[in-house]
Amino acid sequence: SSEKVTSAVYNSISSYVSPQTKESFGIHDAAYHIGRNDLLAWLNELLQVNYSKVEQCANGAAYCQIMDCIYPGEIPVKKLIFDAKLEHDCMKNYKHLQLLFEKKNIKKNIEVTKLVKGK
């Protein structure tokens, strides 16, 4: 079930954050203040990739893969453009992410323009 997968993803990141973070998870929580190196270590372990910079996520494929871990089979991973460099190719990846958010009723605005530029 997606709850088990979500729990597994949370547990995998929780090893990189303080014990207090496991109790609560609000906007001022330490989990929102994880360093780039810790974030990259978690991402590399979760996705079995070897990113050296957070900016390598700018094409959207990594975000889609994370969501595929949470909602297996809901993102058409075979349609992702993993080596996307051009903005319109990146937009295709983000479109898959936006469609999943809509389908799962996740009300989080994705600032695609900023993300594509690595900001």
C-alpha cells in the first residue's frame, strides 16, 4: 500500500535527521533545514543514483522518481526524460508530476519555472 511505501521513504530520510524530527514534522522542524549533502546522500541512496549537486534535479526526473516511490506505478517512469537539458523536455517531466499531484489531490504548487532553472 502507499502508506507502507510512504513510511519506508520517511524512514529512509529519518536516518539523516535528528530524533526530534521523527516526533513532529512542521514547517519549523529540523527536517526543513537539512543540508545539501545530507539531502543528496538520501536521494542517491533512495534512487540508486550518483548526483553530486542538488541542481541535477532541475529536470524533474528525480522528483518524479521520488513520487513513484511513494505512489508506485502512478508516474509513467518509462516516459521520463532523464537526461533532459532543454526547458521543454524538463516541462514534460514536470507535467507528469503535476498530473500525479492532481490525481492524488495534493494541493502543492509546483514552481516549475524556478525548478527548471535549478532555483
